[in-house]
Amino acid sequence: MNPKESKDSATLFYQLSFGKVAHYHHQGWLSGRTTTNENLTKYRQPNPHTTTNSVRTGLI
């Protein structure tokens, strides 16, 4: 989806955010749970290590 009407605003946004003389300096990306699941993890379930040693009391 890339309508002609939004091309100028999309170009301005890109230049301000990511251009050579960007006004905003991108340092990270914040996503919600649904966005993360759909775009980053593809709904894969975590596979944590189950054979690790316990942390001794007082080290936390």
C-alpha cells in the first residue's frame, strides 16, 4: 500500500527520522506484544534451558 497522496509525507518522515541529517536519532524500537509476535517471533514459543544451576541465595 503506497498511495500517491502520501508519498510527500512519507518522504519527509523518512528524511527526518533516518536521513543523512536526521532530526531524530533512532536508538531502539518499541513494539507491543501483537506486533512482536507477528513480525519478530512469528509466534514461536520460547525454549528455556531447564538444566541450569540455581542461583545461590544472596547473589541476586
